[in-house]
Amino acid sequence: MRRPTRIFTLCALLGGAIAIAGSAAAQDEKKPDLAKITEAWLASPHADRSAEAFKHWNDDEDRVVPGECATCHTSRGIIDYLGTDLRAVNVIDQPQPLGSTVDCATCHNSKSMALQSVVFPSGARVDGLGKEAICSTCHQGRASGAAVTEAIAGKEDDVVAGDLTFINIHYKAAAATQMGGVARGGYQYEDRTYAGLFVHVAKEPSTCLSCHSQHSLKPAPLEACITCHEGAAKYTDIRTTRIDVAGDGDTAQGIAHSIAALHRMLGEAIRKYAVEVSDAPIVYDAHAFPYFFADTDGDGAVSPGEAIFPNRYQSWTPRLLKAAYNYQFVAKDPGAYSHNPHYAIQLLQDSMADLGEAVEIDLSGLVRP
Ligand code: HEC
Ligand code: HEC
Ligand code: HEC
Ligand code: HEC
Ligand code: HEC
């Protein structure tokens, strides 16, 4: 089997076109094409100055990006962060100026390129990484299952605790998904085992750069995937898992579909539990902070005026908080099916099973990977 890293890197360099190069052309390829690299970066989300991820602080009175956000949201914050002893996860003590992006200097400096270890919000440290360490520093989320464990300590599973608030993983924490049980980004239930690092191709742990171009950020073109994943017309068609994880008899569609089905089921289970145990109906809005709101009219959907901060959900029990945390963990990583499908499936299934201890939930047919 060919090593996919090489294939993907080549594809990335060629902007998606797979060229069969003669030796003279191969010589040229060795010389990086700065114009092409710059163009790819400019078109990528990392260079998008207008994105909320870069302009969020523009109207703040202080006119800076605070240290607890600057490591991941500015050009130079990560360089300052890497100059510390890395004890406070992704927090620096000095703010950074407004208006920068994730640019050439963010990654191409001696500290970022030499980085080999990443500390995750759970405190887990992963060593021996390559150039993807820099990606995993920013794409690791800001919370972990440990934060949930801490919040619910000493509380009864099914009793509403007024001091509990929703705990949010943050956005697109691909590295937390990919590292699975190693980084413990999800809420992992006791006495269960969880998938660790997603080893994509035999003996070759998947690194961010084995799929994503470091400059365009796009995953390698589908042609590079179907050499192994025959017949897939989209990334989301890919499936190697043979068992019926969603209990719907569907083992032919892509694993992304099964994850989406389980995610919907967990959403229903959360709503059912909120009505029957918390005695306060709940709704979820993916785009409004803090995501879970009181379903004031009890219609099971987000109605106008419901998804506002003052109406945030405030009837959390420990059991509900654990499930909601995992629901959001999977929701906020749209690439979870490629980053670590079995970890995502385990979190969703276990959350449902746990809610099923308190309310009736149909788990028949679900097979745990
Ligand atoms: C560990 C790195 C990290 C830290 C620290 C961090 N973020 Fe983020 N944040 C990210 C990443 C990665 C995204 C990318 C989301 C995407 O691709 O859309 C993001 C996205 C966002 C977005 C955009 C969400 C959207 O809807 O597009 C906002 C707003 C945001 N973060 C606010 C904050 C604030 C406020 C802080 C500090 C209190 C903070 N972040 C700290 C990594 C971080
Ligand atoms: C998000 C991080 C990141 C950003 C932003 C970034 N690069 Fe890179 N770049 C990388 C990584 C990772 C590599 C691969 C290094 C390796 O394999 O040794 C790389 C490789 C390169 C190379 C070597 C040829 C290649 O493509 O492998 C050049 C030249 C380069 N980058 C220039 C730039 C320029 C110019 C910019 C800004 C327009 C930029 N990079 C922005 C991460 C980044
Ligand atoms: C300094 C922090 C930082 C580093 C380092 C970083 N990213 Fe990002 N990344 C972000 C932020 C912030 C965004 C959101 C940008 C936006 O919304 O336009 C983002 C966006 C992305 C996206 C697009 C997500 C979307 O919403 O469409 C991908 C894919 C991505 N990064 C992959 C990578 C990879 C691969 C690397 C390593 C080569 C990397 N990132 C390194 C902070 C970082
Ligand atoms: C096995 C291939 C693979 C690996 C390995 C991988 N990704 Fe992905 N990633 C994907 C695919 C496929 C998507 C979904 C892209 C799409 O829908 O366009 C994705 C989505 C993403 C997104 C969200 C993009 C969006 O459009 O919202 C981010 C951010 C991201 N990946 C970052 C990373 C980081 C950081 C790593 C390493 C920790 C990584 N990925 C490892 C294949 C991979
Ligand atoms: C060299 C062969 C090879 C290539 C190329 C390859 N994959 Fe894979 N892929 C595998 C193998 C083997 C597995 C099974 C891994 C496992 O479950 O341990 C897998 C599993 C997956 C899964 C999970 C499927 C499931 O049902 O759990 C996804 C998603 C995936 N690959 C996406 C991609 C994407 C996206 C690309 C292209 C960017 C790609 N793969 C390229 C060999 C490959």
C-alpha cells in the first residue's frame, strides 16, 4: 500500500491536480511556488479578516484581543504562548492587537515549526508530533470531559442544580476528536473504553496534514481518497465500519450518515429527559450562544425569541449536562466522521444509554464500535 502522506502532500502542492511529472518537472516541484502558496492561503479561512473568528473583538472597549483568546485568534499570540512554560493551556498574559489573522508568521517561525508536544484542555499531553502540532494547538477546543466531571462533583445525577451552566467545547476542535480517549475531549463515561488516536491507514496515524493542505486547508481531493475508498462520490459516502452503529439497518451509507442519525437520536433523548426529569423543556440552536435554551412554548423547536441569552437553559442536572456536552462536542466538529468516527459514535451512544437510566429510550439494535 502506498503511503498516503506523500500522495496528499503532492496533491496539496499541485492545488488538487495530480500530475505525472517527468524528472525535469519533478526538479521544479521541489522549489516551492510562493505565489501559489500565498494564493491558496489568501483564499483560505485562515486569511479571512472578515470572519467572526478574527473580528469578534473589534468593538470591545479595550481594543485588543485578550490573552485568553489571543493564542488562537491572532497572528502572533501563539508565538508568545510557545515562549511560556505551557502550563496554562492556551492562555497568555499579554493581549494582542486587533485585526490580524492566522498568517505566514503564525506558523513559519522557529517556535511553531519546532513544536512537537501539545497540551490539551484535559491536561493530557501528547508528544512526538510533527508539523501538525501547530494545528492541534489551536484546533483542540477549550474544554474537556474533566471540566464536566468537576462541575457535577458531589451532585445527584437527576436533581436540577441551579449553579450548573452549560460547558462548551468551543469550535472545530478537530484535534480533540482525532486524539479521542488520549486527549479526553469528550465526556467519557466511567467503566467504558474509548477509541484513542484515529489511526487512519494501517500503522500510519492520521495527521492533520495527511488529509488537509496546510495552506488552502482543504482536504485532499476525493481522487486521493477513492484509491482506497472505492465508489465514494463525496467524503461523506466513505464507510469502512461494517457494524450497524445507529441500529437502523443501514451499513451501506457513509459513516457520516450514521453519526448524523445518532446525533439526532441524542437530541431527541435530551429533549425527552428535559421534559420528564428536569421538568423544563429544552431546545438547541447551533448558532446562538449558549446553544441550549428553555423551550418556553414547549413545541420542541426554536421559536422566535427563544434563542437569546436571558432565556438560556438553567435547569441542568448532572446527567443532562454530560449528554449535552457530548452533543455539542460532535456538533461543533463537522469533520468528526473523518477525524475519529468511532470516538464520536461512542460518545453519542453512551450519552443516550446514560439518559436511558432515567427515562425510556429505545437503544435496540445499536452496536457499539
Ligand atoms: C485553543 C484555541 C482557541 C482559544 C484559546 C479560543 N478560540 Fe475561539 N476559536 C478557535 C478556533 C480553532 C475557531 C475556529 C472556528 C471555525 O473554523 O469556524 C474559533 C472560533 C471562534 C469564534 C467564531 C465562531 C463562529 O461562529 O464563527 C469566536 C467568536 C471565538 N472563537 C471566540 C473566542 C473567544 C471570545 C475566546 C477567548 C475567551 C476564544 N475564542 C479562545 C480556537 C480558540
Ligand atoms: C497554519 C500554518 C501555516 C500557515 C498560515 C502558512 N504555512 Fe506554509 N507551511 C506550513 C506547514 C505545516 C508546512 C510544511 C512544512 C514541512 O513539511 O516541513 C508549510 C510549508 C511551506 C513552504 C514549503 C513548501 C510547501 O508547501 O511545503 C513554504 C514555501 C511556505 N509554507 C510558505 C508559506 C507562506 C508564504 C505563507 C503565507 C502566505 C504560509 N506558508 C502560511 C504551515 C503554514
Ligand atoms: C493560531 C491558531 C491556528 C493555527 C495554528 C491553525 N488554525 Fe486552523 N483555524 C484557526 C481559526 C481561528 C480558524 C477560523 C478562521 C475563520 O473562521 O475564517 C481556523 C480555520 C481552519 C479551517 C477551516 C474551518 C472552517 O470553518 O471552514 C481548517 C480546515 C483549519 N483551520 C485547519 C488547520 C490546519 C490543518 C492547521 C495546521 C496546518 C491549522 N488549521 C492551524 C486557528 C488556527
Ligand atoms: C482522514 C482525513 C482527515 C484528517 C486526518 C483530518 N481531517 Fe479535518 N477534515 C477532513 C474532512 C473530510 C473534513 C470535512 C470537510 C468538508 O466537509 O469539506 C474535515 C473537516 C475539518 C474542519 C472543519 C472544516 C469545515 O469546513 O468546517 C477542520 C477545522 C479540520 N478538519 C481540521 C483538522 C485538523 C486540525 C486535523 C488534525 C488534528 C484534521 N482536520 C485531520 C479530513 C481529515
Ligand atoms: C491508503 C488507503 C486510504 C486512503 C488513501 C484514504 N483512506 Fe480513509 N480509511 C482507510 C482505512 C484502512 C480505513 C479504516 C480505518 C479504521 O477503521 O481503523 C479508513 C477509514 C476512513 C474513514 C472512516 C470510515 C468508517 O466507516 O469508520 C473515513 C471517513 C475516511 N477513511 C476518510 C478518508 C478521506 C477523506 C480520504 C481522502 C482525503 C481517505 N480516507 C483516504 C484507508 C485509506
